[in-house]
Amino acid sequence: MSDISEIVSIKDFKRLDLRVGTIVNAEKISGSDKLLKIQVDMGDHKRQIISGIAEIYSLEELTDKNIVVLCNLKPAKIFGNESNGMLLAAEAGSDVSLLIVDKKINNGAKVT
């Protein structure tokens, strides 16, 4: 078994609001090599997420990707920009890959 940091209950997991969204815009944040300001269409609203993936993905690669977003993460100010959620990604050393949805599904669909 791999190194698991902490076991959580199904009740804990259900507290996470994971939803599908489509990246509609991404731009570099002035003064940072790693941060991007990303606009995600969540179906009934758009949300801004600040993510440290500028060295991994080009702006063009991100546009129109259907991704998984943690929506009920406490908002944070990063480089003076408000971030309202987190893009989910897999990481193995220096390899990073966004979690993307493999079929078309409505933005805002709940991940269960």
C-alpha cells in the first residue's frame, strides 16, 4: 500500500464539494513565474481560481479543459488576487497532471 497520510470516513469525504467546471480563461499573474489566474465556468456561475501551474501548462492548453474543482475550500488571497476553489491534479515528483473529465457533462455536476 502507498504512503497514506490519514484515513478519512465517508462522512468526511462527503463534506468536500467537488464539481465539474470548464476553464474559460487563464492569464499569468504579474510578478509570479508559477501562478495563473483562471476563470472556470461552473454552470450557474464563474469562479476565479489562482493556481501554481504556469510552468506546467500553457494558457492555450488550459482553455476549454473540463476539470474537477474543490468548490468549498475557504477563499484565499494569493498575490493580491482572490482564489475561490482549487483545481485537482495528480502529482508524482515533478510530473503534474490536471484531473480532467473524460466525457461531456454539464458544468456544475457533482463529483461523487
